[in-house]
Amino acid sequence: MLERNYRTLVIFLAIVLLLACVPFTATTPAPPTFDLPSLNTVIAKTAGAAATQTFVQQPTLTPSPTITRTPTEVPSSTPTFLYILPTPTVPSATPTLDLSAGPYGCRILLQYPADNAVFPRKAPFEAHWQVRNTGTSAWDVNSADYRYFGGDELHRTSAVYDFDQSVPTGGTVDFFVGMKAPDGPGIYSTKWLVSMGKERFCPMTITIVVN
């Protein structure tokens, strides 16, 4: 039994060795044969399809609207200047002319305070007139004076003042009177004159407002 198995194994090994000695030949497939006319047809169709696809996918460009801006003209404005003039604190000119004909006439060159100046109650102030002799006669220092003639009694002390000097025709003289605003609010006016003996001329008035 063992001998038979051994003999079978030897035969199997011999067959294996014989098969190993047989040369192996690989079968190489033949290269494909290209049909040149068919290849050209395929290339032409592919190129046509690509061109058609490119044309279809080409987006149509719509030109953007051009926006033209018209500049808005800004209206020019002319600046307006406002000038505020302060109330003068110096004697103001009041060109009042006494038209009385004859030897006695005058012209008021300066007056302080100006008419309708505002004062607080009981406020003291000094009235001032500068007067020119426009008459044909001189104002003699020995006979000339200026005095309160009517209206509100705003003077603080005397109602009559003598001249300090004579005033020739065309000459000027300054009159000063110490005054005081009344206690109550309102509009007050006082009147003064130049006196030469019995002559009364050259009216000088001042009007104030008391608040």
C-alpha cells in the first residue's frame, strides 16, 4: 500500500517538472485598424458640436444705460449785513434854526442828550447845547443869560444861568444845565431860551424817556 502511494507521488512530481520546462508564450493582441475617413467624420462632428455649444453658451451683452447727471445749480445768495449803531454818548447835532428875523437869531449846533434818550428813574445827567449867534447883534455878557422857559422842570438847581462871555455875530457859546430824570416812568420835555433884557429867543428843548 505504501509502495503504491509512493509511486503515485513520484509520477505527480515528474509531471510537474515536465510542465515547468515547457516555454510560456504570451499572446499579444493585434493593434486596431483605424478607419481614416471615419476618424475625420468624427472630428468634424465634434468640432461642429463644440462650436454650436460655444455659440449657445455665449451670453448676450446688454449695454448698461449711461446715466447723465445734470448738475443742480445752487442758488447764490447775497449776504445781508446788519449794522447796529450804538446810541451816541457824545453831544449830537440838532440843526435847529431860529427863523426870527432881526438882530437876534441862533442855530443849535450840538445837543446832549439827544431827544428821546432813555434814562433810569432819578438818574442825574448834564444837558449841553452849543449855540451859534446868527443875529446881527452881539450877545453882551452883562445882559445876556439862558433860562428855563417851560415844560417839565428837569433842572436840579438854578433855572437861570449868566453868560461867561459876550458872543459876537457868528460866534458860538456852550450852555450847560445840571438835570435829573423824574421818579416816575414816562416822556419828559423841558424848554430853555436865551434872554437879552426883554428879548426871549433861541428856544432849546430836550426830551427824555424814563423807564
